[in-house]
Amino acid sequence: MNEYLDTNRANWDDRASLHAARASGRGYEVQRYIDDRSLLSDVVRFDRERLGDIAGLSAVHLQCHIGTDTLSLARLGARVTGLDFSSVAIAEARTLVRDSGDEAAVDFVESDVDGALGVLEPASFDLVYTGIGALCWLPRIADWARVVAALLKPGGRLFLREIHPILWSMDETLADDLHLRYSYFERAEPLEWNGESSYVATDRPLTATTTYEWNHGLGEIVTALLAEGLTLTMLVEHDSVPWEALPGQMVQRPDGEYALGALAGVAPLSYTLQAAKPAA
């Protein structure tokens, strides 16, 4: 398992420096967050109404990458700790919030999700937040759910937006139709991928090109949370995602989201889930 983790970390170390590019049209275009202190990331903005008022809450953002969603939560009034297993991503995140002026409301810690309880205080967060494209890097969804439940205060909640597992099951290289090829359900052995490109424009190809990923069925995710005593309070499936996940078959909407074109509505592409920890 360490081989998978170490290989994925090398890939995300490589991506982090590229994603933190400040030039327009490169990476996450992070200069925008420095120039406009009211700017929210597209991922946080998409769920703004569903997220509700988080002012004054203690929040942790698991798998925070370079911190654009993390600082967006802070701009909505939460006190946020971002956690990521990439030392490069954590360094870039700290630089971003320092330069954007959000440093006082955000902390960052370096750890993988399995080690979160070793660096964060259990039962100390009102909100556990996870943004899109995170769960596929975790081998066992039950382990993730256990960490989420342990981090939450009684009465706290998990808020998650993720890629729908049906989309992760599709072969993106075939543009003539939707083709289910990969397992919808969690498997012990990961899928191995090799690719030089990221999901945003970068100044150079990736050099750490191998990654290992796991799919988790929607039922498996919900069941894992229920097994940890959480109560499901929201599950909304969406017909869009924040990037062109199926090249040649998608159209971009005004809000930046991508949806199926000719096959609109045929399959869910992402979802928003919320689950609460019962009050003491």
C-alpha cells in the first residue's frame, strides 16, 4: 500500500507546483485570489446555497491540495484547517493564503487522510469538507468514513461534493458514446494510470506520471457513513462536473461546469452529499 501512496504523492507533488501558477490560463490561476479578496473557487461557489451559513464554524478541509477551496471556506467566515499529503501542495497553500491576506483564518497540516487523527484533535470540528476529485485516491472508503466521524464534534456535519462513481466507470477515450468499462464498486487492487497531462493547463508535462486510483460506489459511501453513526441529510446528483471529463461529448456552461451535450441527462456526473453526527 505504501507503494501506491508514495507514487500518488510524487504525482501530486509534481502537480502542485504547476497548479499554483499565477499566470492567466495556467494551473488554478491563483493570482485571481490575491487580486480579488472576495473571490470564491468554482467548487465552493457551486454549492454555496447548499453549504449554508458557515460563519464562525471550525472546519477541516481534507485533501485540500493548494488551498483554493480552503481559503474560499475561510472567506465565508469559517476558521479552516487544510490537510494534504503533499508537502509541495501544503507549501503552495501557505504561500497563497499569505499573499492573499487570508492567513489569519487558515492553517495547513501535512498528512494523508489515514493519519489525520494523529495531527488533528478528534471531535473538534463543526464541519468536515471534501472537494471534488478526492475520494478516488483512497483505497478504503470505510477508513475515510471512520476518520470523518472521529473529527466531527457532536452535531457537526460532513459536506462533500464528488465525481459520481458512474462517471469514474466510463472510458473517457471513446467519444462516440458513453462506455462503461471500469468497476463501479470498490476493489482492493487499484486502477493504474499513466499520463503526462493534468486536468488544467500547465507549463510543462508531468514528470511523475503514474497514479493509482480506486472507485467507490455511491451506496458504499453512504453505507460507510451510516456505519459510523452519521445521518444522511442531503444527497443531490448533478448533471455536470467542473472539467471536461469526457472530451468530445461535453459542453461548457456559463458557470464553468461541463455537461453532456447530445446525451444530456443520460447519466449523473457528480453529487453533493451531507451527513451529520448526532448531537451528544
